[in-house]
Amino acid sequence: MSKKLFVGGLSWGTTDDRLKEAFARFGEVSEAKIINDRESGRSRGFGFVTYADPGAAELAVRELDGKDLDGRTIRVSEAQAQAPRPRGGSPGGPRDMGPPRGFGSDRGASPPRPGDRDVRRDGGGPRDRDGGGRDRGRDNGGRNRDFGDDDSGGRRGRGGRG
């Protein structure tokens, strides 16, 4: 059974081959991989070394942790299983933006001003806060107009059916 080690603190100039060479003296290295940035291609400063023999991996941890490699002090430890990450959305998962705005308490809401519109709690449509029904004295874009009694059946622009 193989064993994977995490190697941190690597120099940006360290290559896969150099990493394999440094760890090969403790046993057979089946893989040595430096992790690179996706966008720049530059080393992220850490990598993984996989040994075929778990005993060789334990020896490498004891001997190389805290030692110098390519001018940098490296950290060597047993690699941990990668935690599952949520799929989709933005990197890092969905962001918690709190409760939707406009719901819950009205803390922080400004006090009503004369002429503000409100929604009726009895299921009716909008009304003025002063209690009036229709928008009196306001240009309402053609709504609530009285077209008279012309037997048109409520249809604008057409005559009655005959």
C-alpha cells in the first residue's frame, strides 16, 4: 500500500524531478508532484511525494521535516485526504448573504412621509397613507379613468357589439 506525503515551503525553482531525487534516498518514490498555479503556471510552493512503502514514507518524514531543500526549509508530513468541495457557484461555495432584504422586521426603515404609498393589509391594492382610495390629483398614466357609459363593454377604442 502506498503512502502520500505533503511537502510545504518549497522554493519556486524546485522541479518534480528535484523533489523526487531528494526523497528517493529513503525508498522507491512512485510519484513526486509540485503543484502549480492554474493561471500563471508558477509553483505554489508545495507538492506531494508518494512512496510505494509506508515505512519509507515515515522515515522520510522523520529525516526531512525542517531540513533545507534548494535554499528553503521544508515541512514534510503525511498528506490529509482532500475535503469534498461544493460543485458549481463561485469558488469557495455559495456566499451567505443573510436573509433576503425586505422581509422580517422593518428595523432601519425610514418613517413614512406624507404622500408615500403603502400596500393595504386587507388584500386591496395600493392606497395613499392618508386613507384615500385612488390617486387623487396625480397623473397615473391612464389608470382609473372613467370612460363613461357607452355600452362598449369595457373595451376601449371599439364600439359596442350590435
